[in-house]
Amino acid sequence: MTTQLREDLALANKILVNEGVLDGFGHISVRSPNNPDRFFIARSMAPALVEAQDIVEVDLDGHVHDSQGRRTYVERFIHSAIYKARPDVMSVVHSHSPAVIPFGVTGARLRPICHMSGFLGAVTPVYEIRHSAGENTDLLISNQALGESLAQVLGQSNVALMRGHGSVTVGNEIKQAVFRAIYTESNARLQSEASRFGEINFLTEAEAKATSDMNDLHLDRPWEMWKRNALK
Ligand code: MN
């Protein structure tokens, strides 16, 4: 793993904390550019404290390969199963960002309300862990089979909500996954606000696609700002 990629992943952790997506929990990973069957993620620790030397390597069944024998998060299977199911995905964020939670536990569906969140597409799927593991779980994705059931619900979407828990956001690079995680939370706040006023006029599917394609050309601009603010 290159030094640059390690540093970018550590920085992404700090950015996601500073922007209110991660807190003491949640994680971001990146697929290995040299070996598509491996990904990198921080060892089990608070995201705000992650530095480049805290990154460990994990395979797509969730086994950690670390010469120092360090452990990573219980929910690493979110990442391993999604990388296995989605060859196009190069980075995964799992968070408990608060504004998203109401959309996983009610009939209200998270949909793109503005041009910054067109990546949500027409439908944001909701993962219900009871369907695969019954009514007595701790809601955590703590094994590969649960990861696979989550990846199946995610399908080809960029975001999936996890009922009573949080969400997962994917991208084709760290910057895109970070952008989407931040704007998923922002869209949830805006949609909650707008729903108090009346019926919402959401983006069409074509508008969602067009705005998402446009925003993908400008990922560096907010990244540089988020970076500066996270390192202040
Ligand atoms: Mn979690």
C-alpha cells in the first residue's frame, strides 16, 4: 500500500468525523490498488485518531492480514462482502450519521432532494437485518453471511440504509465515497426539513444521474476544503 493511499485513508477518517458523518464509531476502507481481493481499513479505534500507521489489510472474507497481529472492526464484513459483490467499488463508508436514521425506521424513503445528492438515484434501499438473522440480533454486521445479505440489498445502488443502525455508502475512490457519505447526511437533513412544509418535488431519475455525473468532475474542490478544516 502506498504511503499516499494510507495518508488519504487516515485523512478521510478525520474529514468524516469533522463533517459529522462518523463519531466514535463507523469506518471507511479502500480496496487495494495492487490486489483487488484485499482492502485497507483502520485497526479497531476511534476514526478521529486514525493515522497512516494504523491501517491494516483485510481480505474479502474479512480475515485480517497484519504482521503485527492487530485487529480491526467487528463490522469489517460490511466492507469485505461489498468489495466481493461489487468489483466497481473501490471505497466503502459505514456510518451511524444521525439524520439518516429516521429514513430506515419509517415508511419515508430517502430520495435526492437537491443536485448535490443525485447519486442517491431513484430508490435508496433499506436493509432489514431481521430478514436474514431474526429479531434477537445486536444489529451489527458481524459475519460474512450478514455482510453478503447487506451487499445483496445494496445491489447496484450507491447508498443503502440499515434499519435502526446507520448506512453504507460506496464509491469508485476515497473522495467519491466521502463526498457521498457527507451529502447523504445532508440530504437526510434537508428532506426531513422539507417534509414539514408539504409534498416534496424530488429530482427525477434523469436529473439524479446528470447531477451526479457533474459532481463527480469536481470532487477535488470540496475535498481540499474538508481537508483543511479537518486538520485545523
Ligand atoms: Mn455500525
